[in-house]
Amino acid sequence: MTVRNEMDRFHLVNDAIDRVPKLGYLAAYAKQAIRDKLIEHQQYIAEHGDDMPEVRDWKWGEVKLAPGWDENSQHGQPQKFMQPQG
């Protein structure tokens, strides 16, 4: 099970957040949601003996950008923050 080995998307995202210092408090809600999902997953495994369907059946899909983001933005920053000030 990838979750128990900490190689699942939840642990990977958490590690990525930890490695980007500028995210800091901005990612606090995401980190809490990840922790909550991992706890829910552990409880599901204890009850059913298998991964949750959303974990077990997950597949890579099409990448969709969040509103306000432009794939051509420099350094992956939101386009609205790349506009000159003044």
C-alpha cells in the first residue's frame, strides 16, 4: 500500500509544501486537509482491510489550472500577481 509506505500523492504533496519555504502559512489548510485524509484512510483500512476506493482507484488525469493561473506565467505564479504595480 502506497499510503503506508508514504509514497502516495498525499505524502508527496505534503513533502512538496514543506520544501517550498514561501508557502508557509499559505499552505496550512492544505496540510490540515492532507492530515485529515490520511487519518480517514487509516481508519478505513482498519475497518475494511483495503485502501479507500478514492485512493485505490485514483489515476493521473488531465492537469487543470486554478482560476487566475496562466500556463505561460513566469515561475508558475498567478498571472494577476505578475502585473506591474503602479
